[in-house]
Amino acid sequence: METSWAEICNWKYGTAAHSEVAISQVHYIRAQQMNHCDEYVEMANPGSAWIDLSGWCIKGAISQHFEFHSGAVLRPQGMVWVCANFHSPQTGGFSFNSHHALWRY
């Protein structure tokens, strides 16, 4: 099965305008009960430069807030997930630590 995706957002910023970050996937659920990694945002770096994500924020619908820690990076051609309530080293290990759905449908 071939994977497909559509770019949702793209940022080009400041002196590093050659760098870009794409929100390549947002996975949400309709239920309020969380289990495993039911909701996540996938951020991708289609460029060739490392991107410092320190201080970047993602907000959920019910005042949930995630901020990347100092030193968080997105490697060239890489991706990370920021999950609702799951930590996975394979996807970056980032989590909101929320037991509630992050986005409303």
C-alpha cells in the first residue's frame, strides 16, 4: 500500500528562510477517551538544513499546550510526531501528556 500525504502548513522564517517545516499530518480522534497514540501532529523537514525547534509551540483545542524543549531539532529530510499521550523514541519522543482529545473534529 502506498502512503500518501498532503501538506497542511509550511513555515519559512527569519534569517534561516532556506529552512522550512511542514505539518505533514494531523491525526485526531472523535472520542474523548485516549489510548496509545491516537492523536498526533507530524512535522517534517523537506529541506537540507537542521532546524532548531527550541521554543516552538503547538496548542490543542482545550488549552493543551506543548513547547519543544531547548535543543530539540528536526534533521534534514526527517520527521517527528508530537503525540497526545504517548512517548515513542522512533517518532521523536514528544508528547502533550494529555488524557483528553486535543482537537475537535
